[in-house]
Amino acid sequence: MIEEGKPLFVQIAEQVEDSVVDGTLAEEAQAPSTNELAAFYRINPATAAKGVNMLVTKGVLYKRRGIGMFVSPGARALLLQERREAFALRYVQPLLAEARKIGLGPDDVAELVRAGAARTEPSTPPDWKTA
């Protein structure tokens, strides 16, 4: 689960974010403690705390003094919006730029996406050779 080349604290934060996005950690639910995260990932508790603090700063988690960390109200919506924006920058903008280079407009790209989605199961990669 731990990737080389990416700071551990960032990976910890991303794992917690994934849990919030997929609903495993609901809003107002108690998040794993830094000690639990450190034990699970076999890392230094200070590293886990750095990841948790990153999420506090971002507004995903908040602290209840003496009790622990909890998922903030609106955290899932915040993370989904952030991921949609990142998706657009990482995938959609380059896709549209390449489409323009080969003479495809936004409607052409949308039709290719619809056709690819109609031919495939969600877990099966599309066969772009026939698109």
C-alpha cells in the first residue's frame, strides 16, 4: 500500500481521504488515531500525525479535545469537488487538447466517450481500436 517516491504522510492523508470519498468514513465519524495509523502502516507516529494535520488544515478532519479526530461535515463534498477539478486538469484538458490537434471537437469527444462506455463494463478497459 505504501508507494515509493511519495512522502508517507501524504499517502496517509490520501488513504483517509479515499475512505471519506468512498463512504467508509462517514461525516462526523471518528477517524483512526495517529497511533492506529502508525501501527497499521508501521511508520513513526509523528509521520502519521503530519498526514492527519494536513487533513485538519484542509478542513477534512477536526479534533474533539480529549476524544479524537472526526470527519468534518461537508468533507466528502469538499474532496469530491477537489477531485473533479484535478480530474479535469489531469485528464479532460489534455484529452481536449489532443482532440483539437486531430480535428475532433468537444461533441466528437463526448460521442467517443459515450460509445466507449456503452461497450464496456465499468471494470473492463475500453477497446479503443474499434472506437
